[in-house]
Amino acid sequence: MKIAILSRNRRLYSTRRLVEAAEERGHKVRVIDILRCYMNIASHKPMVYYRGEALEDFDAVIPRIGASVTFYGAAVLRQFEMMGVFPLNESVALTRSRDKLRSLQLLSRRGIGLPVTGFASKPDDVEHVISLVGGAPVVVKLLEGTQGIGVVLAETQKAAESVIEGFMGLKANILVQEFIKEAGGADIRCLVVGGKVVAAMKRQGAPGEFRSNLHRGGSANTVKITPEERSTAVRAASIMGLNVAGVDMLRANHGPVVMEVNSSPGLEGIESSSGKDVAGMIIKFIEDEGKKGKTATRGKG
Ligand code: ADP
Ligand code: MG
């Protein structure tokens, strides 16, 4: 097969591993910098161009689109879909997953366990929003945050009010969430490929840190997940419409609660902690499922 990887940097671990796995399995693979792509949307024959060259004949495209380039990246991916190229994850699913609030609404509608979450846009309702999620301590999150930046634990009512008012004063979109204390600064990342959890890890935040992000000094270890965690991860990926997803959950007293579903999950932590060839499984999924024009939406919607 001829596979395109949409990534800004071919030296990134996940990109390198996907190239390696694809070549090992006998495929032709090219890393394409999305920001260098341009397109002809008006014509009858949609095409993506790259440094003067038409990107034709690809069978599959793997989006590895960073949060900061979601908008343009999704447009390039959509164009590939219009050309009939099989996307590992579809553009519609990708943009869905990048909006935390939209994701939580979709998941809650289908009965997935979530931390109790509030959302507001005007500061006059702050007290009520905090009480809606059970009162302090609460976690306040910037909707556009990643890698733990913009996630704040407010331990008292007063702290919560001032953090929320501060963020709102900056016109930032935020959500307010019940603090799952019993998670103990750890979360579970399940890597879902084609409707199966192929690897899982437990990330533990550094001492004194409630955020378990590896970028914030957390450490990753293998973990045995429960059947409920497994089915929650698979269902969450499917509700989001993602073939490949990193589903992050907290272990709450009443069972797993999903925090977010990542559409370009990093492979380094999960491959090194689990010892599994996740990149190889992703390429194998493309071999099995990557038929021309096979998408749920073909970029529509
Ligand atoms: P980001 O997108 O920046 O990674 P997350 O929502 O995943 O933001 O939050 C970062 C980390 O903070 C999580 O991995 C988790 O360890 C911790 N965390 C987030 N929300 C909660 C919560 N409601 N209760 C307890 N810990 C939380
Ligand atoms: Mg996270």
C-alpha cells in the first residue's frame, strides 16, 4: 500500500515508529507536513498539492495532527477523504475529539461514565456552577489545553471562584469538574485500535502533582485493566467515531470515568511501558480495513 503520514515532524517518536512499521510490512510510506499542503477545492477533481507535486495514488492517510494545527490539518485530511483515500481516523471524528465539551456531551448522551462537569460563559453564575459539580475541591480546565497545561485544582470555594473568574476574564472557554480524589494523581490510558484495547498504561503524577501527564513529570507503567474499563474505552472510541484512540480514564469509586479521548495518541509511553508493537498493529489495521473511499462521512458533516 501507499501510505501518507500527516505530521509536522518526521523525527517525532510516533511518526518514526509508524514509518518503520509500515516499511517493515512492505508498504511505501511518506511523511507529509500538513502546513506545506495546498488544495484546489473548487475543481471537480479534488487534489492535494505538496511543493508543486500532486499527491496522487495514496491508499491510506494517517493523521498525526497537533492540537495547534487542528483547523488546517482537518481540512487537508478532509481533502484526502474527498479523493477517496482511506483515513485512519476521519476528519469529522478528529475535530469532534479536539473539542472537550462536545466530546463530553457526546459521551454522556450514550451513558459513558464521566466526572460531573459544568460549563458556563458568564461570570455571574460562578457559585452555582461550582455547586452543580458538588462544590470544592474542583478541577478547572481550559477547553483548548493539552499536556496538562491549563488544568488547575482549586481546593476551596474561594480559590475555585477566583480561578474561574480569572479564566473567564481572559475570555477563555473553561469547564469545571468534580475532583476525583480517589484516583490518587493517576489515570489509565487505553489504546484502542479497530474496536479493541491493544495496550494500556497507568500514568502516575509526580509526588504532590494531581496531573498524571507524562509532560508534567508523570511516569508510565503497565496495568491490568478491568473488563468495565476495557468496554468503556472501546465504547468511547466508537462513539467518537475513532478507529485509533487513546482513551483516558480516572478510577473513581463508582467505576471508570472518561476524561478525554485523544485522536492522535502518542506511542512512546504506551509502547515502552507495555512492550507492544502498537505501530505495527495500527498498520495491520490499515491493511485489513483500508479500502478506497471507505469512510463513514467522506468528509461530509
Ligand atoms: P490535558 O488535555 O491537558 O491532558 P486532562 O483533562 O487530561 O487535560 O487533565 C490532565 C490530568 O489532570 C489528567 O491526566 C488527570 O491526571 C488530572 N485530572 C484531570 N481531571 C481530573 C479530575 N476531574 N479529577 C482528578 N484528576 C483530574
Ligand atoms: Mg490528558
